[in-house]
Amino acid sequence: MTKYFTKTMTYIYFSGDADLWMQSIAATQEYSMLKYIPAAIVATHLTCSSSKSARMEYPHDSMKFNTLQRGNEDVIRTWIDGRKVHILSYD
């Protein structure tokens, strides 16, 4: 298993446990169990957090695709405009 899959499975276990606890608390109204919910949240944070900050980048591939598509549409539009049928009118 890869380390990312292991992190994903650990997250699923923690969130599943927290969900089961919440269902049990709601069904039995045993509110003393609420103290265990933060443990699942902390465990999820420790599992999924990273010391590296994520850098946001503009999606360049999308911009290139849109520019290319606009260029193609302009070529097609110019070609269609040049081939329009002119209707003769006899006045």
C-alpha cells in the first residue's frame, strides 16, 4: 500500500468511528460520550495534515486550451462568414 492510501484508510476509520459515536449518542442520549469526538478530530488532523504549505497555481492547461479553442472558433467563423450565400433581389 502506498502512504497516501494508508492515510486515506486511516482517515476513513477515524471519521467512521466519530460517525458511529455520534449515532450512538443520538440514539441513546448518552451525552457523556461526546468527550471522545474531539479525539477523532485530532486524529484526523494528525493523519491528514502536512508540514508543507500547498502552493496555489493558476491552471495553465485550461488557459492554453481556451486560447486554442477561441482561435479555432475565430478561424471557423471567418471561413463561414466568407462563404455566406448572397441572395439576389430583383427590384
